[in-house]
Amino acid sequence: MTNAARFAAAHAETRRIVAAHGVSYRIQFAICLKAAYAVAPTAIITTEPQTIEALAAEINSRKDVASANIWKGRRIYVNLYARNTSFRGDRSYQLYYCADRGWISESGKGTTSSDYIAALNKFEEEVGIEG
């Protein structure tokens, strides 16, 4: 789909929503534009069943991932290169994939560096982690 087509589709969807619900046009148009230009998540999470080992290898191949370690055959703990060990929040942050629960991204105690937060947000957006 071309950019012009995406813009036109976002404009038409915005007009439909505003007419139906009476919400602010500017805010709704921003939401529709964001949705129209959203990039599909990378192929880390596929609809096909994968083994933990295959998923860990896929995650490890990313340029921003320092390591992806398998724990007890159920979880893959991910460490990003942006992690600064002088910040306690960076050290205690838990980013992992659980076979039962999916992706988990939890902050621990302490201050987290802004570089690490930016790297986490980028990783979460590309992989499709919600929350």
C-alpha cells in the first residue's frame, strides 16, 4: 500500500469514527495515522509453534541482544547491549519469554538508565510486547 493510500484510509477511518462517536478529530486522526503507518512486528513471534531453542537462536541473532539464555527449558532471559550495570534498575530488569505466559517485561528496584529504557521500548515494539 502506498503512503497516499495509507493517508487516505486513515482520513476516511477518522471521519467515520468522528461521525459515529463525536470524538476529537485531531486526536482520532493521530491514532488512525499511527495505525495506518504501523510496521508489522518482526518475525520473532510467529504463529507456527517453535521450540524454545529455535526461539532463543532467533532472539540471539538480533543486533541489540547481548545474550538470550534458556532457563530450565521454559524461559528465555534476554539481555540487551544497552544495559548499564552501574544502574541498579538495569541490573534488576527482567525481560524474558515464558513458554506458558508469553513475553514478560518487568522492572525491578532502582533507577533505570534512559538508554536502557529506549532500547527496551524499541525491542518491545519490534517484538510485539504489549504493556
